[in-house]
Amino acid sequence: MVEITVGDVCNVDDIAQFQVDMAMESEGLALDYERVRRGVQAVMDDDAKGRYIIARLDGKVVACLMITREWSDWNCCWYWWIQSVYVLPEHRGRGIYKAMYNKVLDLAKAEGISQIRLYVDKENSTAQTVYQKLGMAECHYCLYEKDLKI
Ligand SMILES: CC(C)(COP(=O)(O)OP(=O)(O)OC[C@H]1O[C@@H](n2cnc3c(N)ncnc32)[C@H](O)[C@@H]1OP(=O)(O)O)[C@@H](O)C(=O)NCCC(=O)NCCS
């Protein structure tokens, strides 16, 4: 039985390892584990930075995602971003992400959130298919970034 929890202060090492594995699997990126670990701990310590939604199966953490928020002056309300999505490979295709996503939708409705957004690597066709199957649409914006190397 999958249990979904919100704002859960759970094992930082599990979540940090998920992020390192996800970056390597989906983008071929080797993240610095200790830096990621500090980033995860910062979220656990401070709700303003974000909130994790965690999925457990028989008590073991098997998946996570993080919610962060963005103010929209156009709509005078908050948008949420879904980030850091990872389901352990052996637990995929069984509805775990869907259960976490539905939890996000329920929470968002309860908290008056106007829109849910996420970005995904252009090559990550599996995740793109999953997001579309669950009712999200590709938007007309391109994402731009500048790395300030701090
Ligand atoms: C993308 C990912 C989070 C999906 O998690 P999951 O728990 O396997 O997804 P679910 O089982 O909840 O499936 C949700 C829907 O997508 C479909 N789906 C799942 N995997 C699929 C696949 N490989 N191909 C096509 N459809 C798929 C399911 O059938 C389901 O659709 P339905 O409700 O119409 O039946 C998971 O594959 C993962 O962690 N990938 C590696 C990390 C990653 O890419 N993260 C995203 C970064 S943006």
C-alpha cells in the first residue's frame, strides 16, 4: 500500500540520492552529492524554500517530488512548480507518480493555487509522455537560463 505524505521531514540521504540518480539517468549530469544533500536539507528545514511530497511503500521511501512556488502578477495568485520528480526504477509504472501528482492537485485546489508548472529535459520522452497522460499540456514558452557559477 503506497502512502503519500506532504511536507514530510524524512531521510535526507534518500532524497539526495534520488536527485543524484535522477540527474544522471535523465540528463547524464553528475551532481555533487554533498551540495545536493545541503539543498535537500534546506528544504526540510524551511517550508518557504519548498515542500517534498514523499511516497512510501511498506514504510520505505520509494519516490518524491518537490513543490516550489512563484508569484504571478498577471493573475494575482501563486503558481506551483513541480521539481525533483523521481520514482525508484523497480517501482515505476504502478501509479506512484500519479498518486503524488493527484495529491499535488488536491493540495493546490485547497490552497487556491492557479496553475501547476514543471520543466522537463527535451530528451526525456518518458517523463513527457507521463505528464501528458496525466493531463498536463506542453506550453508555448521556451525556458531560458544563465548560469552565474556560484
Ligand atoms: C517519470 C516517472 C516519474 C513516472 O513515474 P511512474 O510512477 O512510473 O508513473 P505512473 O506509474 O504513475 O504512470 C502515470 C501515467 O503514465 C503512464 N506511464 C508510466 N510510465 C510510462 C512509460 N514508460 N511510457 C508510457 N506511459 C507511461 C502510466 O500508464 C500512467 O498513465 P495512465 O494513468 O493513463 O495509466 C518515472 O518514470 C521516473 O522517476 N523517471 C526517472 C526520473 C525522471 O525522469 N524524472 C522526471 C524529471 S522532469
